[in-house]
Amino acid sequence: MNRIVTMQDVSCIGRCSLTVALPVISAMGVECGVIPTAVLSTHTMFRGFTFHDLTGEIRPILDHWKREGFAFDGVYTGYLGSFEQLALAKALFQEFGEGKLVVVDPCMADNGKLYPGFTQEFADEMRSVCAMADVIVPNLTEASFLLQEPYRTEYDEPYVQETLRKLCILGCKKAVLTGISLEPGRLGAYALDSDSGFYYQSYQAEQPAKFHGTGDLWASTFFAALVRGKSFQKALDIACDYPTET
């Protein structure tokens, strides 16, 4: 069985972050090690949630794993809440991701705005994390902050392709833009392989509602499919299809 590790927070109630990643990746036949960055009573759409930071536990976890000689077939990072956690994510890649699949979901923004507590300086530092990845999976808002460009609500295919080319220049091998819609009623992902110059696309019928944590569900499914040896196109198809079935 393949073994991976994912680094992100735990929301005790709410289908997002590790609460989604651990069961989904496990159900897809991949052993899922975890590095919890924080514990929240609920996800952040609820009022008055509790928060306990676990940054201080991450370095000891990595050191213990090194002593035990653990190895992983892939590394996947989701929501990272501080500059220190960004630095620890890069240490995780260097110590356990060398020659393995590294996927970064730069969870920090949506709908044209950064999440509370994040700044453009944080987005600038996130670029250095993305540079170490094989694949990054931002939405259009996150891409705009990574590239320091204005967010656009209206766009066409040439704009999407140009944005993907710019994202790959950051250093990743492949970039995926999630939440892309190029025709009414269809929503999905558009990707670029910088080595081959080939573009990939996958779409499903747009759902008549928005759900917190959909991006985490998408990224976890996509990552596990790649680790299981699915082609890049097949992994995109699986990831775009699964959230509509749950």
C-alpha cells in the first residue's frame, strides 16, 4: 500500500482540511499519515470557534519520523496558517518529499479576498512553497495573489492558459486552476504540464450551492488518484466528479 503524509489543520466539526483528507485518501487505498497544524472546534464559517495552534509539535514529529526511518510516496499540504508553518512545510518537502510526488494546495483566499489574518506578504512567501511542488492547485483568487495580479471575475480561455504559464514559472512542474468555468453551468479544472506544454481540462455540471471544504475534498481526491498511479487526466476527472457525488 502507498503511504503519504498531509499537513493541514483539523476542524473537529465541518467537512474540510484533515477531516476530509484523512478518510478520503484512506478510502482510496492510500495510507495517510498526518501532520496536524492546529485543532479547531469547527471550521471557520462558524462563529466563536476555538483554536489551538500545533506549530510547536511539527518539528518534533519530523525529527521522530527521521529517527524511525519513515518514508512516503507523496506529500500534500493544505491550509497553512503562519510563516513558521510555511517554513516547516518546506522542511517537510526537503526531508520526506525528495523524488516523491509533492502537491501544494495554497489555501489562503477565495472570491477575490484573502482569508482573515493573511496578507500579500504571506502570499509572497507561499510562492516559495509552491516553487518546491510538483503540482499546485490554486483557485483563481489564490493565483491572483501568488502572481500579484488583479483578481478577475470575467475571463476567457487565453487568460486561463496565460495564468497557468505564469504559475509554472514560479517553479512547479504542473499547475491546476480549480473552480474554472468557461461555459454556463459547467465548472471544473484547467491544468498545464510545463514540461510538455500540454493543457488538460475536466468539467462537471455546476451545483446550485456552495459548500465549505469542497476544495479540500477535490485536492485530496486528486492527490490520492495520482499516488495510485492514475494518469494526470484521469486524476483530474476523478477529482472533478467525486464532489458532485458526495
